[in-house]
Amino acid sequence: MKDDDVQWRFGDENTVIAEIYKRPDRITVYDDVLDGRFRDRLKLDKQTGSLTITNTTTEHAGDYQLRINSESKIFGLFVFDEVKSVSVKEGDSVSLNSNLTEMKYDDVILWRFGDENTLIADIYKRADRLTVYDDVLDGRFRDRLKLDKQTGSLTITNTTTEHEGDYKLLMLTGRRRRRFSSKSFRVSVYDSVHCCGPTEAVIRLVLSALVGVATVIIVVYEIRSRRAERDQAHIHTSGSIEI
């Protein structure tokens, strides 16, 4: 509206990074603050006040506060920098490691799955609360999720092809200066009949090639042996004839 003031702030220090004042018709992005981490990355919609951060890096992860007049909202942004591929045999267990040695008092762990980012497990250390949501997604995770209370790592037991997909780990650590970090895992499930992981597939291919070469060698040796036997028999027969 014509009298609305919109302001976007970032991080623990609530640094102003963008704002709109409708009455003077002024829109500003402060992309040189915070050592220029937002330089040429901020786009502010003049009509709606929505903020877009382009070409994101892990430096842009954190709390974004939106203030519209006297109201405010908080957005937590996580940035995934890589996807780790994990392969597991159907029926076996697979562990997705947080790489934490021990969660601290104010730490929060969230595990999400699939394109819809469905929450399947979380830990709120301060409340001493650990929850696995194994009834979501039509119960495909029922009695299969194990969450390590100390490290936040997740284990899926008795895996099936239904458990293939992307798993996202979101971690909030620290008390006053909250740190946002994240990991992404892509899990694939194979059965023992059709194949294996990529390493085992290469080994099988090499072994098959070696077996093929060995077979050719044996056949060639067999042919040469028989030819040699024929030649010796012919010489022996020729030598026994007297004229």
C-alpha cells in the first residue's frame, strides 16, 4: 500500500540489506554491507516487497527478518553446497552421518526427505526432545528410522526402493550467534540380483573381461595342442614306411 514501509535484515546483527518506502517511492538494496557478500545478488520486488538472493553460497545462509510496518517475519535460509551419493543393498541399513561428535545445549537437527521436503525426524536439544515421524508419506518409514540423540545422525533400516531419494540435514548450532549448516544425501537402493554399487559393478566388469581373455587363451591352446598331436602322428606314420 502507499504508506507501507518494507525492510529486510540479515544475521545476528540484524543488518539492513534492502528496504522500500512507498510514500517517497524509494527502493534501496545495500549490497555492499557485510564485506560485500550480497553484491549484485539482491533483487527487491517493488510491488510485493519480496526479496530474491541470486547465485547463493553458504555465506548467505542464516536468518532473514522481514519488517512490514509494525509486523515482522523470520526466514531461515539453508544453502546446500554438495550432494553425497550413498548406495545400499535392499533390506540392509544405511546411516547418514551429521559429522557432529556431540550436540550442544541449543542445537537443533532437522531431517527432511524428497521433493516436498517432508520432515521425518528432528532433535531439539534444549527441550530434550527427539522425534521420528515414521507415519508420514503413507508410513513408508514406519519402524525404520533411528536417530542418534548424541550426534543427530540418521539410520534407515530394512531399506526398500521406496526409500530412494534425497535426504536433507538442516543444523542450527550456537546460542547467540546461530550458525546454519546443511548436508544433502542422495540414497539409491539396489537388489542383489540386478546389481550393486558402482565400485562393485566395475570389479565385476573387469573380472568378466579377464574370464573372457582366459577362455580365448584356453581355446587357442587347445587348438594348437591338437594340431601338434596330428602333426606328430603324421610324422610317425611316414617314418614307419620302407621302400
